Amino acid sequence: MNFLEELKWRGMLHDYMPGTEEQLNKEITTAYVGIDPTADSLHIGHLVSVMILRHFQRCGHQPVILLGGATGMIGDPSGKSLERNLLDVETLIHNTHCLKKQLAKFLDFDFQNENKALLVNNYDWMKELSFLDFIRDVGKHITVNYMMSKDSVKKRLNGEGEGMSFTEFSYQLVQGYDFYFLNQNYNCKLQMGGSDQWGNITTGTELIRRKSGGEAFGLTCPLITKADGGKFGKTEKGNIWLDPEKTSPYEFYQFWLNCSDEDSKKYIRIFTLFTKEEIESMEVAHDAEPHLRILQKALAKDLTVHVHSQADYEAVVNAAEILFGKGTAESLASLPENVFLSVFEGVPTVKLDKNILQEPIPAIEFLVALTNIFSSKGEARRMLTDNGVSINKSKIKEDFAITSSLLINEKYILVQKGKKNYFIIIFA
């Protein structure tokens, strides 16, 4: 596969330096993407650059992920108007360890392969470098004029935000040194990143040229946006994380499933490995019957299976069917607790003592006196008679009794009043 052509048709290529294509055609090339470990999980905003590395490896080249244990202690000013909080060493080490596990789902680290993926941490080479050594051996090669010409610097100095500290101003030099170090020690000749990283990337290629006379290149991808102008990967709750403890598999799946038609056509090219022919075929089918959401379902399935697992995908599809009225008591009982809770997040809850289940509880007493789901026995009886009440997705009548055998995950009972009103009873 031709790497640049692959990125072009997928809409993942923004700009690249002259000579990049010739370098890629000449030999197996090593390229890197940097990720600052400012959290203990990747979020889907990171997936763009990770997928670029994945395509790079599929095209026969060697990908390198640079986890910025050192640069993460500074904070990149690119695209930001405020200085970020600095993290301590222990937090960064913990975050780095967590990210390694997630990256292994996307890249092949098998040491037997010639183009195996490499994972490096710039803290390993920056921690021994003194300030005096750095400004003497690195700083003298890049002028202040050159550094101030970068858009990320100019915006901050011209009144966007609260100005810029020397710490952030030095970021492009530190990142430039990363590229130089990888060039010298790993024969890395290409740095890739989002379009907002162009200034930092070109500082690295300039440092390599001035310090060693070597040749290096840069490539950027577009910043991903939503059709409505909103920020990609953000919801009312914040980022969509890859860690299931931060974003449940159900929320993750629903994010992709709820993409607009326009966005899904873009995202399925960027975030999956479907071929051009497969995607175009799905688009034709989708446009013919858009209500079936063929693209969204394919996108959501592919990413949920890849980031989480096939079992998680099946559980969230099962959960969606339950929420929208097609589930059964059996399917509800089979949901893992984290999926159950994420599906019914925000549903009113009532807490009861588990000991009251030692004896069967009549339905009317349960629905009125114990939980206040109904304000009166008369109202409860009318809805029970009209098949308007369900316990764990099964319709019940007035003679029904609540017992411990109904508990989901040994602590929950789901009550449905009418078509849309859910309540979770928690027994502790």
C-alpha cells in the first residue's frame, strides 16, 4: 500500500514536507507520533494519530510512539489559550504504564517483525540532561525569532489567553530535541501529528538540519471536527475515553451510533480499516435506507470490538434493545453490572434494605408504600390491570410478589411504569 495515497482517500492528510513521498518510496522509514501522558487513558481524540501510525505500519514502515513523560511535565501551548496544570513524576509514570496497554490494541509490537512498533518515553533521555547542557547544545541552534514566528506562540503573545510562560515557550525546543534524539538513535526521519503541531514538527526538522546536517520530514493530519461545528470526541460529560472505567462500553458504542450521517461517512474512513470499496458499498446501502443507520452501526461495532471486546459489543447491543423496549428478563439479567448502570444512568433510584426480601412482598405494597413509584394504591391497580407495569422487563399483575430471585447482579430490580418511566431499586 502507498501510505500517502491511503491517507488521502481516507481524508487523513493535511500537509507534508517536500521530499516525504520520495523518502517513503525509497526505504522502510521510521516515523513517530508524540502523546503526552496527561491522563491514564487515551481518548478518541488520540485515535486519529494512532490510526495514522497503524496505517503506516500496514504499509511496511516502522511506527514509534513517543510518550511524553518529560514534555507532559511542561504542557504544549499549541491550540490552547491557557497553561495546563503540570503533573508530578509519579502520576506521569502511572499514566504511561496505562497507555502502553491501550496502544497494544492498535499496533504490532512483536519484536520478530522488521517493522515492529516501538514505544519510547522522552523522560528517559531528558531526565539526565541539565539545563545548561540543553541551552548550550540545543538552544543555540534555534533563534528566538524563529520560535516566535510560530502561530501557537504568536496567538498567545498577541493577547489570546493569559500570555505564555517561559516553560511553555520552551516546549517546541524540547519537542524538537525529541525528534533529533530519535533521528540520531533510531534513524527516525518523519514526525507526524495534528495540523496544530506543524510548528513544533518543523522546529524538529530544522534542529536536525542545523545540528547534524541530517534530513527529516513532517506530516500532519486535519483536526477532526463535527458537522455541526462541535468539538469531536466531547460530550456533555467530557471526553470519550478508551478506558471502560471512564467511559463505559455502552456509552462508547452509543457515541458512534449517534453520529450524524455526514460525520459517520467521515469517521468510518478515519477510525476503521474497512477498504475503500467496502465503505463505498456501505454508503450506497446507507443512502438507500438511511433510517437503518448502516454506517453508524458498522462504525460503532468495529470500534467497540476493537477497543473493548466482542463480548462487550454483544452486551451493549443487548442493552440497547432492552432500553428501547425489545429486551427480555433473561437479556436484562445477563448484563454486566457496569453496562446495566451505564444504560440506566440518570434513572431515578430508590434504596431499600435487602433484608426485607426475606419474605415475598406484594406488588402493591412494593410499588406504593416502599418505593413511592405510585402515589396511591388506586393508581397502581389501574396500571397493573392495563399491563402498564413491568419488573425486569416482564409485565406483572396485582397478584405478583417481589422476591430475592428477581435481583439483577444480586442488588437491583428494574421497574418500568408505562413506556418510558424507569426506576432502579437498589437493595443493600
